[in-house]
Amino acid sequence: MRGSETVELGLTIPLQRHLKLAPPPYGTEPDRRFCWDLHVTSLRGRKSLLAVHCHSRYAFVLFDLPAPAWMDLPHTFLDGLNRSLSAAGISEDDINGYLLNGGDCRLTRTHGRREVAFLNRAWVDVMALDYCLDETAREQPLLDHAVNAQHSRCAGLAGLAPAAERISERLK
């Protein structure tokens, strides 16, 4: 990784509405390894964040976020990403390398039709696997694992593979 990229957080239209934001600018980062699309979803009646990596389709959920967490979305995202990747067995060095190389977070529009299609597929998987949801915790390592263990397609690579394997390879 080059070292000066900005992590772009593409907000779906429902998330823009939830945050009461005007549409953000389009993203400019050509390297999809530093692009994530974020969506607000209702899990068991509680507003939750779904984050999907545009390159690998790795996804994580933050359940029942309070208003302050939504207002500081970049920090909430980075904390959730760090915890999700740690729970997935990614080394601290690889996580820190990615986060340091990623630089700052910038809110943008979603990153394209294909990426949003894969976000939608991850959302369907989250809803189908909601029996893994732990209503007592913000982080959802069991649900994240179940979603990311599914063989799936993604925008960044050809063929079927689990998203957990794809992101692990990309972060090394």
C-alpha cells in the first residue's frame, strides 16, 4: 500500500437521510482497498451500521448505535473496523498498517453500482444470519464471522471466496 490514501466512507442514501446530511461529494480514491460503503439498517428494531469493504466485500455490523456514535461516524467506523478485524484473527500489525496507510476518513457517496450490489448482498446475508446477533453488544463478531465466511463475489476480485480470506490477504 502506498501510504497516503484516504479511507473513503461511501454513505448510502438511507444513511444520508438518517444522518440528515446533504449528499456528500463523489469519492476520488482509485484504490478500492481504501473504500467502504456504509448503510443504516434496522436489526430487531434498532438502528445499526453495516460497513462493507468495496474491494473484498468484508462486512461488519455495529448494533444499536446511540446518537453520538452516528454523529462521529468516522471514529465509530474506525473503532468498529479495528475490533472486527481483531476478532477475525487479523494481526495487530496488519490492522495498524492498513489504518496508518489509509490516513484520514472522508465521507463520500457510495462507490458505484457493483459495490452497492455487493453491499446489498451482504445486507441480505446479515438479515438471513441474524440469529447470530448478540443484542447485548455493539460489536457482532459471531454475525461478522458468519457473513464473511460465506463464499461470495466482490467488486475487487474475480470468482467466489469468503470475504474473510480476501481481506486477510489484502491487508498483508
